[in-house]
Amino acid sequence: MPRPSLHIFAGLIIACVALSGCRIEAGTGSTVPPPTLGLDGTWFGAMEDPDGTLFTLEWRIQGEHLIREVVAGQPSGARGELWRVAPGQLEGVLSDGTWVRLLVSGDRRHALLVTDLFEFAVLTRDALTLPRFQFADLDGRWRGRQAWADWFDGEVVRASAFCGAGTCEILADDGVITDLVLTQLDRTYGLYRGGYADSLGDSGIAGALVSADLLFMGTYSCPIDYLFPEDCTFGAFSFD
């Protein structure tokens, strides 16, 4: 292949800078790679599938890539791509076609994960095992965000949760109050199940999943007739 002239090469550099904002290191001619998501490492926690089955999930993230997934202790072979859509909010697609959405805590130590198949997980960076969970692990004040039915398009609001004796009152910044009444606990995986009612008059099923280090809580509340994750509300809260 003939070598391009310097005029062509210079034109390509100008086009790159003008159209895509890429940066060139002075004196080297090499491009500076875009910043990563800052999530590199191994993430571990529990996941609930649409049938209510619970199992462990491990993700290994490098840059903007999921490079390894382990489900219930067995490598799944799935890989994936992740990208940022808003601060602390990611989307992605796995090699098997599954779409994922994540809400990541401000310290990038925890993440709430929801798939389009309605798999629901809470992952902790560098966690190795899950503890034996108790109802008291919910007790206290939590701060974070709630993602409404259209959260895939960015409808996320700040929220606080106050939990005690199996009940959590969630107050969102838009004024909506949601009461979760959680009566069942899977002590192995940290999933609390029950129901909810909110100040809009809606009610249905609810769940809360606590992280391996007990410092993060993911929640969902879905009307009885829900069909898709988009019908539900999700919360991602750090212990305050």
C-alpha cells in the first residue's frame, strides 16, 4: 500500500481534532486514550432472576469492558461493553445480547445492576464472600437515588431511605414517598422481599438487596401487573 503524503496525514490530524476532539501528545504523535469508567477490578454480590432464584454473580471489569462473568461459581463466557450515560449511571450490552443498566455509588465501590430480562443484582468491588444477613442489617438511614420507570432515559432523582423493623420509608426529592414492608429474608443472599405502597396510590411487590459489606442497598418496587423492568422503580442507596 502506498505511503500517504504528509499533506494527507496533516489533514487527518486536523479533522480528528475538529470533529472528535481527540488529543495528540506533543512530540510523540500518539493519541491519549479516553478516560476509563474508573471501575476496574472484580465485583461480587448476589443476583435475583425473574423466577426469584438467587445466586452469586461476579464481574471483572477492565476499562469499558466486562472481561469475565462468573454465575453461581461457574464462568458464563459472557463479555460486554459498558458506557456512561450520566454521572454514576451506565448502560451496556453483553455478548449474549442482554442489555444492562447500572447505578454506581459515588465512591465507585457499589453498583445496582438491572438487566432487560429483569435480573436484579447488587455488586461490591473487591468483595469475596457474602455474610450471613439479618433483618437488622437494613436498620438506619440511607442516601442515594431512585430511578423511575423511564430511568433508562435519565429519569433519576435523589432520595433518602429510613429503615427499621423490616420497613423502609423512601422519600424522593420530587416529593413521592414509598413505603416498603419487607417480611421475608434470604439470609444467604441478603434479599428482603415484601410489598410497597406509595403516595401516588400505587402498590405491589418490593425487594431490597444488601451488599456484601452491608453498606449499600438496592431496591425495587413493581406494580402487581408489571411486565417489564421499565414498569418498576429502582433505588440505589449508601448507608449514611
